[in-house]
Amino acid sequence: MTFDAIGIASTGMTVHRKWLDAISDNLANINTATPTNGPAFQARYVEVEENAGTQGVSVRGAVFGDPEGRLVYEPSNPVADADGYVRYPDIDLGSQMTSLILAQRGYEASAAVVDRARETYTAALQIGQR
Amino acid sequence: MLGSESVTIAALTSALDGLAARQRAIADNIANINTPNYHAERVLFEDALAQSVKEGSGEVTPAIRRSLEPTREDGNNVNLDTETLSNVDTVLRYQFAARAVDAPFANVRAAMGMA
């Protein structure tokens, strides 16, 4: 189709929004302590792929972080085991924040494309009207 | 006579098609700005169009090539500055071509006594 730049930009916005969702979920759970007999909270990383033939981008799936997490000695925690340990997710705050900025900027870039595509369509609609 | 204008109209139509294809490619590149191993798409049609006009046809099909520029660490070589500039440029060129394609039609309309 000739006029699907808005559709392509919307795939970019969707992918970056899903990435933002995953990052906010990871950050919200960064201090989630779990008992040592189960897995730690696993950070979610979206996996994306290019759609074939100028059709934008889509989420292929998700990759999850290490279920081992890191063991922290916290005997006062109600979910601590007999030795006083709990599991915390192994999430790096720095890399999550960096990804947050990338995802936000990527979203904004695709949103700007929508505006410019609209200018093009407006020009096309005016052909033959002058 | 529209006949004498046909190369003009064909060339302008080809230009509009090429620019629309470039607009799509830019949208695709920006949508894939964070996709690992993605290589930016480039739409080429200007040189072929100039050649085609010289030969009296004015019709071209835009060609899509992948950029061979050096990539970032994640294997992606989309440059947001370049794409944004190219996007603005493409929009303005499209508006220019759309305005230009009006002229032959306006002449026809004048000849028909409609305007």
C-alpha cells in the first residue's frame, strides 16, 4: 500500500510501549523478596524482530531473567528460610533505567513520524483541488 | 494538450510514488530503531527518474536498498538524526511534487471551461 506510513509508525509505538511496560514491571519488582524454595522474580526482556518487507516491527516474544536471583541474608523478613535468607531478583537498576530512556525516545520518534505522514497525506488529498 | 504533458505527469507520479516509498522506509527505519541487527532501508529513484525523463518515458519503480553504514554495538545502523532530516525533506518534496502535479490538471480544467 502506498499510504501505510502511519501503520508502520504505529508498530514502532506498540513495540516501544510493550518494552516500557516490561521495564516498569521489572522496576516495580526490583525489591520483591521471595522465599528461597521458589524462584526469584524474573525480569522480562522483550524480543523484537523486523517485519518482512517494509512492514514495521513486532514483538517476537519475551526472555526472562535468572530465576536464581541473588540470596540476601535478611532474617527479619517473614519469608526468610531457616538460615535467614530470601531471594531478590537479579535486576540491574542502571541498565533498566538506560533501557527506559531508549524505549521512551523510540516511542517519541515513531510518534513524530505519524505527524509527518499526516502532512504528506494532506498534500496528496489536495491534488486537483487548486 | 494533455498528450504533451504526459511525460511531466508520468515523471511527477513516479516522484510521488518514490517519495511515498521513502516515507514508508523512514517510518520502518524509525520503528526499528532499537531492533538488533536491523539495517536501515534506503529508497533510490531520483537518478533513474532523471534518466527515464531523458529517454522520454518518466516512469520508474523505486528501488529499496539496505544501508551498509557501520552499525552500533547491537548490529543496528539506523541514525535518528539522518532519518528525521530525511523525513522532513521527503514531506516537503512530496508537497512540492503534489503542487506541481496540479498544474497540468488545472490547464485541462481551464480548457474544459470549468475554472
